Amino acid sequence: MSKPARTFALIAGVSVAASTLSACGSGGGILNRDRPDEFAVSRQAPLVIPPDFALTPPSPGAARPQSVPTSQQALDALFGGPQAAPGVEGAALNRAGTPATAIRSQVGDPGTQTTDKGATTRDIVAAPEGDGQDAKATIPQ
């Protein structure tokens, strides 16, 4: 094969390769299609036949009463949903009783007795970081 023929064959091969590769980068084809986001897919509640057919139909646009939001489903899957408090925690909560409904407005009341823990909290936060080997406790008199 002569030198001009080899040069022509080389140029033709490079041109065919370049045009073939340029077709791969185009916007069409099977690789550039709209597909669903696999993280946005959520489960739908199964259809249930109501036991009483005299129910009133739901109002348009209202939320389905049997459906649970996907964020709550995720929390239930991670942490197992709401659970009863353990015995010790339940006993402590029962002993503490229920707080007054207006507790936030009563805190600033002059008749409410509070303890100022500002200096103690500030000392704890300002304490140097360590493993506790040199820790000392003092009890004020």
C-alpha cells in the first residue's frame, strides 16, 4: 500500500471513529429518557372495603385518613414506631405529674422560685477538655 493510500485510510478511519463517538454524546437515544426517581417512589395504602357502606364520601382534596405520611413511615421503619416507656422512665414520669398549662408564662412571675444556675453552667462549659483523670469535686459550705 502506498503512502498516500495509507494516509487516506488513516484519515478516513479517524473520521469514521470521530463521527461514531460524536453520536454517543447526543441528547437522544435510550440513555436520555425520563425515568422515575427511585427515592421519590412511595407505597400506596391497599384498597379496603369498608364494613359500612353508609359512609359519607371524602371531601375533594382532603387527605386520606388511612394513609401515613412517608416521613412517618421512614421513622417507624428506623425506630420501630411509638413504644411504651420502660418501667423506670414511666415511674419517673408518673411521679413528676403533669405540668401546669401556663408554665411558660409563670416562669417570669416574681412569685415563682427559681435557681440561678448561670455561673455553674458557665463553669462547666468553660472547663478544659480532658479524660477526667485530674477532676476534683468541691462541695460549697
